[in-house]
Amino acid sequence: MTLIDQQASVVAWNEPAGLTPRGTLIVIPGRGELPALYERLGRRLAGDAYRVRVVPDPTTDTASVRAQVTDYLSDPGSPAPRVLVGSDTGALFAVILAVSGGFPSVDAVVLAGLPSTAQPTAAARARAGGDAWVEELDTRTFCSAHRARLSALALRRGALYEPVPDGWAEQADLAAVTVPVLGVHGSDDPVSPLASVRGRYAAAGSAELISIAGGRHDALNDQDHRSAAAVVVLFLERIRRDAGAAPIAVREELARS
């Protein structure tokens, strides 16, 4: 598995030597995030032989990120299934790409911390206006390792409270997505409350929404990031079989005497 420099515009992880890659994942970060923040996720998914590429935050250079994603999906060396994974505004951008005409087709979409509104709340704007880094960390995650990583890297502080780019919320129409959709969402997400996104996922033709108990906004990087990654892997393994495949691991009901 390979990790490119933490300050690079794109980071990548490959399957372990000797294993056949099981698919290609293009991860799209959220507001203010650097690709290197997804190291834990990238390493874990690559360990299961999925090829992972993390592009930059699309709110900073939309055209460039779209071109990078297009190149990865169009590369004949990128193994299928090809899946877009987006967090925060990256989730909106992933949906926009998935429904765009003339864009390379994808086999599935994974969305984490999908924004529920186009504008930050008044309370969020007020928090972003002062010395509120600790509060922003609390909004993003309770994971001490991720908090340290957010503080160490050149994250654009306060970006989480910036408005969603004009038109993105409307263009990210889940009802228009024709491939399977997996939503991963923190049950205690203060930026995008869980109750506010259920209707959006319900509009999709084939979608499931998994809540992470006690989770905050950075659902893929929070304190239960291993469980979030496991949920993604279970979804990917089903997609590899068939887009409409039923769960592989099924909980059996036990009769209690």
C-alpha cells in the first residue's frame, strides 16, 4: 500500500502486493479538508484490496477536481466496481457527478455527513466568527487521533460553517441517481442532523442509510471509524456481486426460551 506525501493534492493507496484489486474508490473531501485526512480510511480499504484515490476539496477548484475524478474513472486500469465516496460537500459533489450527463459512469455512491441545507445556521455562523476551534473540533469528531490530525494539518478552519456552493444542494438530486447509494451519518451530527437527511435518501431509487451511534459530522473519521469503514466494505462486497444483491452477512433471529 502506498501513501503519497501528506501535503500532496492527491493521495493514493493500492492493494497489498500479490492481491487482485477488488475495485476503485474515488474519495472526495468536504469543506476545508485535505486528502491526507483520509489516511486511516484509505489504508483500511486498501487492506481489503480496494484501490483508493483521494482528490482535493472540490469547493476550492471544482473544474480541476472534476477532471481528476474523470481521469481516474476513465482509466482502463481502474478496476471495477468504480465508486464515488464523498464527505460533507464532497458528498453533494459526488451526487452531482453521478447524475451528470457525459460523465463516466459509476457503479455506486457512498455519502458521509451529507449536508441537509445549503446555508449554515445562524448559530453555526456565530461559532465560526470567534475563537471557536475547539468547538469546531467537537462538531466534527470526538476521536482524539482525528482531532490531532485536524489540528496538525493545514485545514481551513471555519470552512465547515461556510455556505454550500450555490446550486449544489439542488443539483445533488438523489432521486436522479440510478446506482446503489450508501449513506453513513453520525446520529449526533450537529451540522446536518440525521432526521433532516432521511427524506433525501428516501427519494433515491436504491439507497440505504446507516447511522453511527453518537457520531458527529466527520462520519468516516470519527471515534467509530473502524465500524464506518466496515459498513462501507460490506456494501462494496455486495456491489461486487450485483447492484441489487442482498446483504451477505445476515443476522439470524434466535428463539429465546
